[in-house]
Amino acid sequence: MDDLPGLSFDFIVTVCAEAGAACPVFSGGGKVVHAPFDDPPRLAEGAGSEEEALAHYRRVRDEIRAFVERLPGALTG
């Protein structure tokens, strides 16, 4: 990751399964919050059709959207 000089972070949200073990270090500080989500490409590997594969992406997209909508209150309260 490129250095982001002059920026500081309150929170860093990691979402992939590997992020818990291989999350980069952010020099701007911040609390790391891990929110694991299923990996759509892995789920879609065995799909029988494009529509079946897209269903995995859509479900995870909707889960991420719901997480983001709850995020401000979850982090501050």
C-alpha cells in the first residue's frame, strides 16, 4: 500500500478473511475493525449459471451495505 502522508484514521475496516492475519500496518493510526464477509468469487465457482453466480455477489453486496449503514453507531456507541 502506498504511504498516505498527513492522513490519520479513526478506524480501518478489513473485510476479507486473510485481512485478520495479513492486514497492512497503517502509519496514520486508527483502530482496526474486522468484519468478515464471504468471498463471492469462491462461492460462485460452482455456480450452474451466471444468474446463480451473481446471486452470491448480490448477497454479499447487500450484507456489506447493511454493515456500512450500521457502522457509525456501532463504532461510536
